[in-house]
Amino acid sequence: MKILVVEDEQKVADALREGLEAEKYEVIVERTGEAAFFRVNTETFDAVLLDLGLPGRDGLEILRAVRARGLKTPVLVLTARDSLQDRVTGLDSGADDYLVKPFAFAELIARIRALVRRGRAAESVIGRLRVRHRPRRARPPAGSRGTGSPRSGRAARRAGQA
Ligand code: CA
């Protein structure tokens, strides 16, 4: 289980890494929004813990950019901002959950577990759909028996999926 921690405060990042590793998670820490954005685009994580107050592009900007790219990685926002409006903005920007600092580590772990479970459930649904579609793609459309051009084959496959 691999977690990306995005946190610019060294002490907080170290505490998160230590606690998560004790729970057998593999932990990658990034200190800036830019570095975090690059990571989530190039590696697969089971969950992302995202601080909102970051130097440069802040957490909300990163979150919006990640969601705009269609990435579904579960994101848990960790922040000192605790007003109702901040929570609503965070969730509207694509966060899956929200935890206000300071928080109890046991609660963080429980929330990560719940996020990962929900992520897995969504993934398995997508996996089943892919499995059901694959045989249709592999077979030539009925009646074509190899006489159709690649272009008509593709069109038929597209039609079959619609
Ligand atoms: Ca911060």
C-alpha cells in the first residue's frame, strides 16, 4: 500500500512518515505542489495526504489540476484551515475526505483505510466492465469475416461499444 504525503513542514512530514511506516504503508513525501503533481502523474498511489498550505502552487490548485486530468487517486486533505467554507471548497475541488490539524493519528489511519477501501471498490467495477468488453473487441463484427477494411472494422467496433 503506497501513500503520497504532500507536506512542506519537515516535522509534520517526518511524523506522518514514521506513523504510516509503522502501519506498513510505503510512504513517499513531497514538499511542494509541483513535485506532488509530477508524482501523482507518474506513479500509482493508494491514497494521497495533501496539505493545503504549500509554497508555490497550493494544495487546492494541485487537487483541481489532478482531478482535471481525470486522476481518481483518493485524496485526503490535511490542513489547519478549519472554517466551513474551506472544507466545502476542499471537497468541491475533488478531495475525498478532510481532516483538520491537529488530528489523532488513529483517526487518520482509519480514514485512510476507508478511502483505500472505497478506491478499491470503484476499481473492481471498472475492471469488470473491461473484462466484459474485451471479447467483443477481439472478435470481428458478425458477417465481416475478414473482408472489411481496418477502417470499417474499427467503425464497427465503435458502433458495438456505443
Ligand atoms: Ca503547510
